[in-house]
Amino acid sequence: MTSKEYKELSVKEFTKAAEIYESDNAGVYNMCKKDYPDVLAEIEKEPFNDLLDCGCGTGPMLTLLHRKYPDKRYTGIDLTPKMIEIAKRKKMKGVELVVGDCENLPFDDDSFDVVICCESFHHYPNPGDFFSSVYRVLRPNGRLILRDMTMSSDAVRWFCNNIEMPLIHLAGKGDVRIYGREDIRKLCKNARLKMESFEKRGFCRMHCVARKVQKTEDQYESIESSYKKSRNIYDDVLTQDKWWSKLYMNLFWNGVDDNKIAEKVLSYIPDDFSGRLLDVPVGTAVFTHKKYSSLKNADITCLDYSEDMLAQARERMGNIDNVKLVQGDVGKLPYRNGSFDIVLSMNGFHAFPDKSAAFRETFRVLKKGGKFIACFYIKGESKITDCLVRNFLAKKGWFTPPFDTVEKLKRRLQKVYAITDLRVEGSIVYFCAVKR
């Protein structure tokens, strides 16, 4: 059978079952209810904000979660329109329900802290595509909780997959295959997920947890090394003080003038500002040191992962006594919630390896009503610039994918900020947004 035929069988099967799926007359589907306590317990081991339920059916698991944790954000996806139709009848506030294919998840990268999949995985004809898609939508350190059928014996699994499955297809069922530990381990490895646990629970239940491993420390070390090697040209590229840097910006960046962009970005900070400001990453402070020297009554913290960058910034800052220079990670800011009136980030987000964490942390430490001010590279505005970033700057470690487009950035910001100004010059976006 083809992938399309398997999926058509599954849709046909669950269209018939949809109305009784959560009733006491659900027959074999009643077995799924026994999985929910274990899955819930696994979810609760770690905090989460955004959860995706793959093969959500009529939403029984989402219903349990929504009742217990109504402040979280939930998304359910299922291939069968009838299942989603019935799930929507529950009118669960804050729960998005989508008709879609779990082998090609229609969500942005790094969208979820947890992905659960309960008793639908054995219906997927292309399991590798599912795992790869899960990896893409999981945030770094996010978890896949997989609950499905299994058998410990290779011989029993062979019998189920080669004898029982064809008979099931004749009965109109869309089951494809059941898997063992080694099968799942290989699927995880190929998708770059780390299989943390695999248990057989009860007679035929697989309980598996896999994680999208956070590699930010290695990536930061690589980025720091790259910037250290370029220390003699870094400021020249930004300020265009040399003939070759002007030529570079004209050829590859559509003549964008970083000096003018920096001037506009810093104009978002009032000249009489006297609150607390976090600058991350400070870099060499080539654009900011003059501004900071004029903000006599401000309390300014400048953070960067690179000690080399901080050393250059320290030298440039001189005796500005209201500026603190700190080595740290934007993905794990060492400050309390709502600590700053302004968070400034110039030319940083296109380099940060864990952009989702960077957005979350900068939002967390900003006060309500505070300003988030930033400028960085965005893709989709210039083919020449995108080609340079993809084939040279990213490979050298100066930029780190994935990158936002203008529209994706707007959607990201509008969820939690009121955008007061957002402009694009060439492939550089700069903006000022206020935390709601």
C-alpha cells in the first residue's frame, strides 16, 4: 500500500469512530484511556507553556490538560476532519485545533515545549518524517512523549507486522506497523532527538521520551571563536571606515548603512532616560558608548557571552561609572522578572543559537510597559544577502540559523508586545516594541 492509501484508510476508519470515540461504547479505542494518566504524569515532570498533541482525535487528552492547566497554550492536530470537528464542539479556550498531517507539521520552528503522541504513531506510513517534523517544531530541550503499541519479542512484532496488519487492512483499519526499542532509537537518532527512556508498560504499551538536545553551549563557543578571529575587522565592517567594508556593504547588503540604523535605534532611548537598561549583546560597544556616556542617571547593564567582546567594550567605555559589564548567556539571563525598563539588542538575534530562549528571556526580564528595542538580519528581503548568510556567514559561525522573515517576526512580537515602530532597510529590521 502507498502512504496515501494508508492515510485514506485511517481517515475513513476514524470518521466512522469519531462520534463514539470518547464514549463507553468505543470498543478497542477504550484502551487509549488507560494511557492518559501515564502521559499526564510524564508531562508534569517539567514545566511547559506550549504543548502539541499529534493525532489528538476528539481531544480527550487536551480536555484533561486544559481542565488542570487552563493557563497553558495547547494545539491539537489530526488527519481526520470529523475528529477535529467534534473536538471543536468542546469550545476549549486557548486550544487551537488543526486538520493536518503529523508527518508534515504546519507549525513554525521551535514552537512547542512538549509534543505528545498517544496511540496514533502506528498509523504513520513515514515515521522518519514524523520524527524530523517533531524535531523542527520542538524548542531546544523540548520533549516528545510517545505512547503507542509495542511487543518485546521480535518474532511477535514480525507476526503482527507481516500477518496481522494485512488482515487489519482488509477490515478497513489504517494501522501500518508496530515498533520495538531499536526501531525507535534509530528514528530518534536520525532525527537528532535523544531517546531518554523507552519502557514497555503493561502487555503491549510503549512509553518513550525523547528530547531535542540543547547544543547552545557548543554553538556559543563556536560563535565566540569566530568573532575572536574577526576582532580586527568587526568594527570596520559595522562602521564602514574602510574602503573594502563600504564595497562589501554595497555588494552584499544593498548599501545599508549600519551607522544610520544605529542612530535610529538609539533614538528610541530618551535622552533623559534614568531607568534600568539591559544591552545584550553589547559587542564592542562601537555604537553605544557615546549614548551611554550621556545617560548620567541611567543604570546600564551590558551583557555578552564573549569575554573578548567585553574586553573591547570595557576599553571603549573608559570611566563611565554607571555601566556594568557582565559575561553571560542571553538564553539564561541572571536577572529577576521585570528587572529592566529597556532591553536593547543590536545585531545579536541573528547570531544567538537559541533564538526562542533569547526572545523569552528578554521578554521575562523586561518590565510591563518597558521597551524592547532591537535590530538584526532578517531573511527574505534580498536573495544576494540571503545567499551570503546561508553559504558564508552561517558556515563561519558569525550568524546562526534559523532566521525570521519580517512577517514571522511581526507575528512573534505581536503576541506579547505592542509594536510602536518597525522598519526594514535592506535585510536589516529595526524596531521598538512595548511589553503588554
